[in-house]
Amino acid sequence: MNRHATVPDAAERAEFVPFARELAAIACAVIRPFFGSDTPVIDKVDASPVTLADRRAEEVMRALIERRYPDHGILGEEYGEVRPGARYRWVLDPIDGTRSFVGHCPLFGTLVALARDGRPMIGVIANPITGQVLVGTGDDARLEDGRPARVRGTARIEDATLLTTDPFHAERHRDGAAFDALVRRAKLYRTWGDCQGYAIVATGGADAMLDPILSAWDLMALIPVIEGAGGRITDWAGGDPVGADSIVATNGVLHDAVIAALAGAAR
């Protein structure tokens, strides 16, 4: 059941889904030649890394939006926000997983979301290296060849594969002991992280992806994809993910049990 995304109507789907795909494709084309190279890395004020690939990819996406939809808002990780009061707002993360990118690891991707009245209605997760593209609209999620993306039906944490981006973030930002108890119950625990972890859940390769700390540009595209694939996505406490600073995405069946465990109920 769709809980958080705003589902686009037929006209919006026909107009904006192809454009969201186009934005992701142009960003991936910019990023791809930089992968595996010695592109310089700059540490931002928050100590997170940024590269020329991040900045150029966001620049080309912004330029395309400005030409096509000059009245739409834009929020991007590298260049901030314009027209914050606009009804439609594009939310861009050119490289989600820059640390993987600079480490020559392909577990990163480009995130594109379109929000209407503050709620995400379209989300794209695109991997420039593998070529996988996932487009979610809240009630549907599809791969680049049109095949539906669906979560799998694992019903017990003890049979589940749980993913996260950084194994130390839960201890720093949430209840680390509860998180550790949860992942020790799982059948498999891996750091197949950043946006790639959500793509893996949405395509049935894992059962839950947990990030205890995130920004708006990290999460808005994830919501229509996970919900469109039949999963469930909330903040760490089970609340609305829009505006949150944490995310728990699951196949839906496990969600309540995962949230309870994160709250320490299983200890």
C-alpha cells in the first residue's frame, strides 16, 4: 500500500517520467568517464567528499531543468536550492555514495526525484556503471527494460538479508546496541549501501536497508521506488520519511518487526 509518495496522475506520468529518466541518463553519461580515474577529491565543510564528477553531473541536470521547466524548484546536494516555494521541485543527488565512487567501487548511483507540494511522486535510482535504472511512481516501480521491480516476501528477520551503508553510523546517531542486536538476528548482514542498497531491496535481492543518518537529497527518490516495488519506507521510528534524517526500507512484511527491534524491543 502506498503510504508516503504522491502518485502522479496519467498526464504527469507521461510528461515527467521520461524527463526524470533523461536527467538520470545525462548525469550518468557525465559521471561514467570519471569512474576509476584519479579525479581530485575535495572535502566539504561537513567532511563529506565531492569530486568534479559530482559537480558537473548536477550542473548538467540543473541546466536541463532550467531550460525545460524554468518555474520548477530545484534542490541539489552540490548547489543548493532555487525557487523553494514552487509546486514542483526536482531533488538531485548526482553521486549518492561518493566514497564508493572515489574508491573505485560501483556501489553508488544517481538519484533524481520530483516532488509535488512537498511529497515525492517520481524517483529514479540509476547506476552509471552497471546501467541499472529503477523508476518508481509510488504505485509502480520498473527496471530500465520495463520489467516490474518487486520486493521479496521474507517473513522472519532470522531469514532476512539486512543492508546498511556504514556499520558505525547507528552507534553514532541512534541506539547502537539495538541495531547491533537486530543485525545479529539476521541471516545475512552486508554493507551494500548508499542508494544501491535500496535498489537491491526494491528488486528482491535483500529484505531491508537501514540508514540512521540521511539528507533530503539522499532520500526523496527512494520513497516512490520502494513503495512502487511493494515495500515500506519510514524513518527510524516508523514515521513519515519526508523531512526525516533517517530511513528504514523493507519488503513491508518485516517492517514492524524491524522498527520494534531498532527501538530495543527485542533486547
